[in-house]
Amino acid sequence: MTQPFIDQLRAIVGAPHVLTEGDLTAWEQDWRRRSRGKALAVVRPGNTAEVAAVVKACAANGTALVPQGGNTGLAVGSIPDATGTQVLLSLTRLNAVRSVDTDNLTMTVEAGCILQNLQEAAEKAGLLFPLSLAAEGSCTIGGNLATNAGGTQVVRYGNTRDLCLGLEVVTPHGEVWDGLKGLRKDNTGYDLRDLFIGSEGTLGIITAATMKLYPQPAASLTAWAAVPSMAHAVQLLALAHKHLGAGLTGFEVMGRFALSLVAKHMPQLRVPFIDQDDVPYGVLLENSDSESEEHARARFEALLETAFDAGCVQDAVVAENIAQAHQLWHIRENIPLAQAEEGLNIKHDISVQIPRIPAFVEYADALLQREIPGVRLVNFGHLGDGNLHYNVQAPADGDPKAFLREQEDRVNHLVYEAVAQFGGSFSAEHGVGELKVDKLQKYQSPVALSMMRAIKGALDPQGLMNPGRVLPAV
Amino acid sequence: MTQPFIDQLRAIVGAPHVLTEGDLTAWEQDWRRRSRGKALAVVRPGNTAEVAAVVKACAANGTALVPQGGNTGLAVGSIPDATGTQVLLSLTRLNAVRSVDTDNLTMTVEAGCILQNLQEAAEKAGLLFPLSLAAEGSCTIGGNLATNAGGTQVVRYGNTRDLCLGLEVVTPHGEVWDGLKGLRKDNTGYDLRDLFIGSEGTLGIITAATMKLYPQPAASLTAWAAVPSMAHAVQLLALAHKHLGAGLTGFEVMGRFALSLVAKHMPQLRVPFIDQDDVPYGVLLENSDSESEEHARARFEALLETAFDAGCVQDAVVAENIAQAHQLWHIRENIPLAQAEEGLNIKHDISVQIPRIPAFVEYADALLQREIPGVRLVNFGHLGDGNLHYNVQAPADGDPKAFLREQEDRVNHLVYEAVAQFGGSFSAEHGVGELKVDKLQKYQSPVALSMMRAIKGALDPQGLMNPGRVLPAV
């Protein structure tokens, strides 16, 4: 019954690009190995026209489609379900940089381009593509757009949404919308671009995008500050905004326990100030300067002096060279890996208004420690955006698998209720996927949900685009 | 038949705030006096709950609603039609600044707040609200959001869309969506915020917004450069991006004829370099510095020196003080008034990719001069965003009214076809309103239009929200 349909897909993209047999783990299992699905077929179109033809065929056949980029998402949004009835549409063959326009400060790229390749393409043209996140070596720009990815440069350049000037999209009807004009101002009707960005493949398939580029800074310096409390970290952020203006391109906070895991499992990384017991938080700051390294250093030192005087920095070190700067960033980037080395943990990706973060952390820490004795809190994240990866590690003694099995729902409940109480979001930058569909139903405004359902129904009336992600399947 | 309905509206907002008699010109005539409508009633709710109740009453009665802020729009989007059946919903009584949060760098404001008052509220708190445009003394933030207004600071801070973190909206069903969390990262479902921004009141009523604030620069300097061609102006822009980075907060270009109108009708404004016949364009640059005025001046001078050496600046002056800076900006701001003094003209608000602007201007100038002998081109705008107000003034001799009557459609056709040929937009920052509904149908992608209609139908199934604006009435 399905063979004629599979044959049709083969005719569109070529037989070698329709996979139905062999080990399909790379496409069927999610990044964190929380879930494993089964695809009717893995289909790998080579260009936008093929994507459109595949979508049309699926629409005619009533077959659901799950788009996938690098499959590095953290919310189970890009693997098929277990029914074996869904087409997994892999976009990785759409990997051309169509153009880099140094005068327009844009590049037009296909959805399957790997983020790091785009950073390098911009650099080669003497420009900066500032999107940067842990998975950049394997995630794709299509996935970044579909999930509105954040990362470490948001404090200056915004989320992926803010870096995008236009999209090319295959609609659920298999039509191609070419929105790649590359204009910085264009008020001609509803903002479809931003509707598709962050919709996680549930409204259509992003096949290409025109992204903003920036001048490369003349110098980029990194500093590490020891701060006496989360409140002082927030105070330091305000000072950094004031002193560095748009020069502030990174502001990460890391709790002592998170850093101690790096020090324990990756001793070669040499975590600054980790031996000083009175340092509860480390802050990583990046200052990008359009003038010179000398100027950047002077501005950085003026900031840190003011911060010392204000009592919000205990100690600090400014990286002397790029190697040292990389090493400091490496510590930050390795926290998730150090966590994994330590054992199982429960991850959160939450945001609250920046000034409320200290009170939130104090409240949530106390709550969890009271409710689940022995729990260990791995708290780090993009403080410059009010975004914390507030992760919960199993107690040091006991069975971590049993902890996860027995406590995960409860831990999530406690954390998300606390976030709601502080007016925050249960998903700052990772999206909803399948993992948090119930959370969206619970915490998103009913009025907003009702509009989202109306939009989904209007654009994807058959409900074939990544069903059950973001919104419950109808 | 309508009296019970009017009484119902009076019961909701109070009798003094439902106007049906007397001179309603202020609400019924558009800013440019191109069009005059007749309202069933002008209704002036005092808070969001009243807006919701009015919308519910209109929905139940099948009455169309036209929301209005300062009524300064340029595309006829905020006045009632001529039927006398539409409710004109004036938002100007919703004018509270609900909060200014200096730590979160946000302010939450009601739709009817006048833009200039918000700039001042931010300044009073030691911060900057960068949205700035000609009508700022009377336009409202609700209107700025509904039309995604641009203005003079877009090169650094983006359009109104980029300055907004969240909205409060009354839906076509009269429900209130509270999206005012004030978070910088929140990936919890479809981006309703950006869907409402720029939708010109056709999907719901924006009643409040949380807007981003920025640190005030330590110094802001203005320069005026004489440049030998539009191509050199574009080259100067690239140099300015490279030298000033995020310090470049304004970049306006003004053609010689536009400046000569200011010199003629407002001689007290003293246009720089206007007596030099070999200066076809003036460029206004603004450099905002987070460090000091001294530093700003040094950076500016370094830029201008490089630009001289590269041959893209003929002469330049940096304002010595704020008064001088204001005077230079005043020249730019007075071009529309000088145009009006000179007589009737046909306005355009177009954008093309920045590197294509010189070729576009050369092509369009030649085309118009060939097709309509004697026509005079008033070309100025936000070159930093690729946005030109490419206006066409009647020939110096002859009857300007006859010119407008006979040539307006043809001039529009020539300009918009040229814009389309160069891959640009017929509405960069003013929106579509009623004036350009036919242009949207002609120049917007049919696939995009079909999605826009689907969204409109899904969110406003009765078609009562500002009907006939953006999209044709169904």
C-alpha cells in the first residue's frame, strides 16, 4: 500500500536519497537519546523544488512530515513518532551558501548549512555572523531558525529571529514562498517571517534564509569575574551595559557547583578562583570593540575597577590573548559535558526578567533542597538575557536512574511553578518540541493558545506538518 | 436601529467618550487630508477592559472597528470609511506609562502614549528609548507598533518591531491577550507579538506594550558630509559601519533638489554646502558613543579623514554643540514641509538593497525625466536602511493640481515597477493602509498573500477589524 508512495518519493529526490532500511538511528533518535521513533522513510531532497514536490506528495497522500536539520534539538522536535507512518524530511543536502553580500551585510543560505560553516563563510568575507551556540559544529541554520535558537551573543545581537531578514519557505500545500529580498525595511503585510521562525516545522518547511552580517570587531576581549552573589552579578551586568554599550557581546553566569564539576572532570581546564571558597559565582564577560585591542582593554579595565569599587566583583582576570579567552569560554561550554560525566540530571531552560533572577534562584534553590534532600543544583546560563539553564543533578549518593524515574516530573513541576510565579518562561531558547507540549498547554495564556491553534488550522488544515509538536495533534 | 447599540457603547465607556455629533474631523480625516470618512461613532475607551467590552459589543452587533492612535499615518489606515457604519476606536485615553524598569531595561506603556512622552519618560529614568520619527510629537506608540514604524535610528536600533518585547492585545473576539512578560528570550509557541506588529489593526487591537530601553550614550555627535554621488554615499555608509560599529546611530541622505527647497523656503536653516554647485548629495551622520564626547569626536574625525582619502566625501562639518546638531537634523526633518511649501507632490516610501540604491536612483531619475518632462525629484531618506522617500514634485511651471490628477497613477506605476525590478519594496516603513492595498495585491508574492488571507480569516472570521486595510475587504 505504501510502496507506490515510496516510489513516488524516490522519483522526486532520487532513489539513493529515500532511506527505508538499515540503521536510521541518526535520524530517528533525538540528540539527548530520550526518545526513538520510526520513520516511514528518511527523505533527503537536494533543493527547494524537491522539498516542494515531497510536501505536495505527502499532502496528497495524507502523510505527515517531520523536518530535520542537524537533529541537535533538546526538546524532541525533529524525530518521527513511533508509528512508522511519518516521512522524516532531512534538509542537510540543502547546504549551499547562495550568496554573501558584503555591501548589503547579508548572506543567503540554505536551511541545511551547518552553523559553524556559516560563521566561517562570514569570516572569510571579513564579516561576522554572530549566532553562536554549543551545537554549532553540527546544528543547521534551518533548525536554528525553526527553534529561534539563542546562544551566547544574544545580549548584543539578539536571538536567531533578530538575525534574519527573510525566509524561503515551502508551505503545507507544497508552494514555495520566496521572502528573500534582503531588505532592512519592508512593511508590506503580515510578518510571515517571524511566524515561521520558532514554529518548529509545524507551519511549513524553511528551505533558505537571508541572514544579517556585522562588521568584525577590531578586538574581542574576555574577562572572568568572581562575584559574591547572583544579585552582584546582575549589578555587574548593569554596569557592563553602561560602560561598554554595544561592546558587551557576552555575559554568562556560572554557579560554583557547575564550575566544580568542570574542575573535577576536566582538571586541565583550570577554572579561575575555584579554590577560593568564598566565590559562589563566576561571570564570563566579552567586550567587542570596533576600535582596537588597546581601547577594548582600557574600557574593560575601567568597568572592572568600577565594579570592584561597587563591591560586585571580588576578583577578576582579563584574558591576555585569544588562547586564554578560548580557554575561559571552554570552561563555560563544558559545563553540560561535565554534568553528563557526573551522571544523570534534569535540564531546564528557563527565563525570568533579569532583575528578578536573584530572588528566583534563592527561592527555587531553597524549595528544591527542602523538597528533595541532597539534590544538587547546576545553575549557569546567559544572564545577559535572563536565561538560566537551571539543571538539577541527582544526589551524590543513591541511584541516579531511580532519581530520574521517580523525581523528574516532580522536579519539573517545582521548577516550572516557581518560574511561573516569577513571571518567567519554561522555555527560553530550546523551544517546545514534543517534550514540553503539556507545559505549553499549562503555562501559556489560553487566549494565545487559541490564536495559535487558529493559525495552525489556517495554514496547515490537514495537520501534516510535524504533528504533535508545539501544539497537541488534533 | 443603531441607537440601542450606541447606548451600549455609552454604557461601556461613559457617555462623554462616545462622540456622534459635532466636528469629528480630527478622527475622520487622514493626516495628509487625502481622504475623509464618516464614523458611526468615535469611541474613546479609558482602559483595556473597556476596549475589550467595546470589541465584544461590536462583534455581537456585526459592527466594524477602526482603531486609531495619533492619526498621523501616511497610508490612510486609521480613519473610518464613508459609510457611517464603522466605530472609530480612539486609543488616546490609554496613555499611562505603566512602569519603567531601569534594571530590566524596559518600559510597559499603553497604546495611546505619545512617542515623545515615552522618549522623555525614558530620559527621566536615565535611559534611551530610541524610536524617533517626524510625527513623534503626536503619533502614539500603538500606531507605531501597528505600522511597525521606522524613523531615523533604525540603522542601529531597528524598526519598532525590534524595540518591542511583548504586547497586550484585545482579540477580534474581545478577549485580552496579556503578552507583557518583558522577557528577552521566550520560545513558547508561535510569535504572536510580531504577527500583530505591522498588522495595522486588522487582526486585533494593541492596547499596551513592553518596549526595550537602552543606556543613554555618553555623547552623541552629528556630522554633515558633502558627497559627490549616491554611490559615494553608499561607500561612506560602509566605512561608517566599519569605523563606528554600533556607534553609528543615524545615516540620512538628501539630494540637492530636496535641500534647495529647504534653502528656498526656510533660509534661516542655513543648509551646508548648498552654494557649492558640485555637491549633489548631503549626508547626515550621527555617532553615539558610550565613552565620552572627546572619544566620539576622535572616532568621527578618523572616519571622515578616511572617507576624504577614499574620495567619497568632498567636504564635511561636525556639529560643535547640541544646538548645531539640532540645526542639522532640523534641515533633514523640514524637507517634507519645504516640499509642501513648494506645492503638491507625489510621495513614495520605498526600499531596495543598499548596494543597489545608486543604480536604482540613476534608473528611476532618468525614467521619470524622460517620461514626464520637467518633473522634479525630491530624493531623501534613511540610506542606512535602504529606505528612500523618493518623492516627485510637479514641474515648476504649469498647474500642480492638474499634474497630480493626471500623472499620479502613472508616476506611481513607473516608480513601483522600477522598485520591483530592483527587488525592492513599495512600502518600507509607512505600511499599506487603504492607500496601497492594490499595490500589495500586485507586488506581494501570491503565496504570501494567500497565507495572509488565511491568517486574517482565522483570527478575524467576521472581518470586522479595520476592514479593507492591508488586505481587500472580503
